[in-house]
Amino acid sequence: MSIDLVWLRQDLRLADNPLFAGPLGEHLACVYVLDERWLKERRIGAARLGFLWQSLIELRGRLLARGSDLLVRLGDPAEEVAALAAELGARRVRVRWDPGWEETRAVERLAPRLAADCELECLEGGMLFTEDDLPRPVEALPPGFSGFRRRLETVTPQYAGSVPVTLPPWPPEASRGLPPLRWVDVRAAEWSASSLGGFRFTGGESAGLARLNDYLWGSGAVAHYAETRNGLVGADVSSRLSPWLALGCLSAAQVNDALDDWEAERGASDSSRWLRFELWWREYFHWAARQDGRRLYGGATPPDGGEDFAAWCRGETGLPFVDAGMRELAETGWLSNRARQNVASHLVHDLGVDWRLGAAWFERCLIDHDVASNWGNWGYIAGRGRHARAHRFDVLDQAERYDPRGDYVARWCPELADLPPGNARHRPWRHDPAVFLPPPSLSIQEEAAP
């Protein structure tokens, strides 16, 4: 009896998943291992874990419908997969190459733990390109986004693969299923994405496909993406596909193919091109992380961030635009790109806190945490690693430009909701100096004046 073991990580889907393609054994076992260090070191918060569990439950249902099943374990991923392979007598373990150093190291640690007659097969998937598509070796790719894009713009992206109709049955007598989330984390079990941000996220491949279909063909909001992409409030100001892309409930090729179909019927536009541009940024950070390895995380352990960092995490910096963003992140596990750039810039450039603390906080909180995009973007803002130039934002100017009435601020900072729409909500210390103090981080002296 031949048994294949599929080790799932950031690829929680059946469609366009190379782990389920090609000849498989007589029996198939699929396993996801939640790294117990994420829980012990508080690296995964309630929202991120809740969204992950929703995705795992939905994936299990899709596997059951095709004759297979899913097993979820807690522990050290390499050790748990090796133990399961030995327990089943697996002939092969299949896993996707993920870009993070820890993820790569886990695969390297698994290899010597497998029996001599058990093959370890590492596959690529989920992205626009594979390593064979690249015009030069990974280590020789240009360090910047513009150069990377120029090298690959003549290469045809991968097309999305199909969905398997059936899968080999689960190995006889093997354990299966997943523990109740309340046994893992009570707060995560109680989490349900708030709709206060204008959109309620639900984990899983079906929800991701439904969102993609609605954004392109239902609401048709993609037609206005160029105008709305910097928006802060509303379900359709952006695609909001990133959580499903991060967990692999959707692949980049699926989104790219869907955009091709939309452009074939409606015609290419600035909006469709901008959305594809975001896919390219995600692709760039993926390959940059493959190049950087452990350097992606910025080296030694960062110093303590002190009260400034703690206040930033709580959304209590005194700068309304920043506080609104951090409270939205805490409530929903998601944040718009415009808000992410501003809260990151404020932490690094105004408060002087080490960027790695901010990246680690986002890793804990974001339901769309993707190691390459998250740590790559934080390095980009801070001007560290491959990013020689820092990117600093004038947060007050940004607030007045992208939230002119202060509606976003009022939504997440209800203590400001009764102030007049506009500048008063962004600079409340000017409107009512007896109640509101200017944040100490402000570098412009006149801001302290009423």
C-alpha cells in the first residue's frame, strides 16, 4: 500500500495546488502543523488564528467531499511531519517551498528525519512565476522592484491549475481531524471579524473565490480601483484579497487569470493594471525573501520599544490617524495599505522605535500576514536591508488628504466623533486644547499651540 503525505502550510486550497497534482499514492494524508512556538511566543494573535482555523475547517470539508481528509497537529512542524510519515509508512512527503527563512529551515530539518525510503518532494506554487521561469538565478535577480519587474515583464505568468475531482482515500486507521480551537486559544475561538471596518472576512477557499468573483463581476468595483485604492472606509475601496492570498486559499495565478478574463470582456484599464501591479509587488517580495534568507528579519534581537511602542500597539499615541489604524488592526486583523504605511512610518521615523518590533506586531495581528510581504514592506519603510532609502510619511498631511472629513478617524476613535468633520478630528488639540493634548511625537513646534 503506497501512502503519500501532503504537508500543507501557506497553500490551503485545492484549486491550482501542485501538491494535489500528478500521480498520487493509493492513499493520501494531508497534515497541517500549527507551530507551538507561535503560541508560546505570542506570535499569532486571536484574529490571525481565528481566520486560519476557519480556513482549515473549510479545507477539510473540501477534502472530505473528494474522498480525503485533513489532520491538524500542534508542535514542531518538522518533528510532527516526520513522526506522521513514520507512523504511516509514507513513501513520499510533498511540501511547497515557502520564502521565509524559518519555513525553509523547517523543510531542511525534516529531510534527515525521514526514513531512507521516504522521498521529500518540494514543489513550487501559488505565485505568478516558478524558479524555472526566472531569466536568471534567484541570487542574481535585481535587488529593486523596478529592475525585477523589467526582467520579468516579457515572461508569461503561470496559468492556474484545475481542481482535483477526486483524491485518494485516507490511510486506514490513521488519525484525522483537528482539535476545537477553544482548546488551542480561547480568544481566537471567540473571534469573529468585526464589520466595523466595512467588510467581514471569513477564512477558506470558497470565501476567497467568492470575494474574487464579487470584486470583479458582482460589484464590479475593480473598475474603480485606481481611484479608490487609497481609500480607508468601505468594503470595495480595495480588493481585500490579501488574507486569502496569504494563506494560499487563493493563488496569485488565479487572481491574475481572473483579471485576464475581466480585461478580455471589459478592456484593460488603469484600475485593472493597478491591481495587477499589486500582484507584482507581492511577487517581488517573495523572491526578495528567497534571496535574503535570514537577513529579511534585520539581524540581532531589537531593543525594547518602551512605552512609545506599547502605546502604538494600543492605538494610544495621541495622533488620531495612527490610533485609528492601530485600533482597526486590533479589532479586525486587517488594515489598508495606506494606513499600514502611515502607522509604520510613525513608529519608525517619528517615535524612533526599531522597525523589527513593528513587523513582529503586524505578524501577530494581521490575518493576511505573509512573511515576505510583511517583513519586506517594513524594511522598505525603514530603509533597511536591500532598501537603501527610507520612506517617511507626513502623517498629518496624509490624514487630511486621504481622510478629509475625518470619518475614518471618527469610526475608530469614538472620543473624536463629536468634533466637527475635517481638521478638528485630526488635530483635536487645536480645536479644544483644554481636553486634547498634542502628541509628544510631533516635531513641528506650532502644533503645540492652540
